[in-house]
Amino acid sequence: MLKMKMLVLFSAILMIVVGCGGKENKSEKTVQKTTVKPVSQAVKTINKEVKLDPNSRPIVVIETDYGNIEIELRPDKAPQTCANFVKLANKGFYDSLIFHRIVPGFVIQGGDPEGTGRGGPGYTVPAEITDLKHTTGAVACARLPDQVNPSQASSGSQFYITLKPTPFLDNQYTVFGYVKTGMDVVQKIAKVETDSHDKPLTPVIMKKVYVKKETPKENK
């Protein structure tokens, strides 16, 4: 029984690692060498395009056929990751992408333009490992398969949402926000039937992803 539990735990962690970079083969290694920009260059571009107040709590909305999910970002803890997420949302990068992997009782994962678990925006973002925990509704970055050191880079666009507390992932992945509203929607998505590779048989599409505009407070 103990061996079986350890095997399930290992498989769950491996899913997130492989989910952001895919299977290693000669063709993929070639693609990675030619399309993934240096982390420093990507970060410089992100910092120029997006400036977030560390005291702010931006809300990013994910519209789906199952309802809307609102994610509250934590730029005070993961400034570069949050800025990158906002940048991609503003560009419409996530619009029409799918949640390509669903593991009931664990996570739903999306943000891959290929829909295979191997794609990304062409760059990575430095991991920002903090004291934020993997509680229910935590939003965190997937990670490239060969970058098992937390000080290395996270995925440039792929992210996952936890369906329940997963403390065994703490201090290994960049948590950059939490579901503020719509956790019921996340749980509905988690019930979608999948194939043997955890990919939904019916595509779960992120129809539109955008930063929610704050309603100005009326002067009294």
C-alpha cells in the first residue's frame, strides 16, 4: 500500500514537470535550442511592457463554457511571473487555448498553444519560489522537465490550478495567485472525461482571458 501511494505521488509530480516540456527527444531538443529565448532577454521585455504595483492584487478572468474563473494575482510574491501572465493575457495569447490536462482530485492544467503539454511562448520565466502554499485553488507555473532545480526557469505560459491542498508541491513550483471566484467552475472542469493521457475528450476552451478592470469608486 505504501509503495502504491508513493508511485501515485511520483506520477502526479512528474505530470506537472513533463506537462510543461513534454517528452525529451532529438526533435524537441532542437526546437528548444532554436525557439526558447534566453530568460534574461524575456524578462527585460516583460518588465518594459508590464509594471505591476506589488501592493496590487490584479484579477485575471478566464471565460469558459462552464463559467468564469477569476484569479487574484500576487505580484508581491511573484512579480515577474505575474507580469508575464498579465502580458500574455493582454496580448490575447490564452484566448481559445484549452485546458489540455485534467487529473481529478489534483489539478487542471492549461496555457499551451500546442495543446500537447509541450508548447509555450518561446521563452521561460525565472522560478519565484516563495512561502505561498498549494492550497485549494492555487495557481502556479508548470516547469520544464530538465529544470528540476527550483532556482531554474518555470514555464513561459503553462499553469495549473490545484483542486485540493497539495503540500507536496510547495517549494518546488511558482505559486503566483489563487482562484478568487469560480472554484466551482474549476471543479466542474475537473469532472470532464479524459483519455489515458489525461487530455479531455471534449475540449475545455479558455474562450477569453483578460485582466479585469477595476470599477472606480465614487467620490463621497
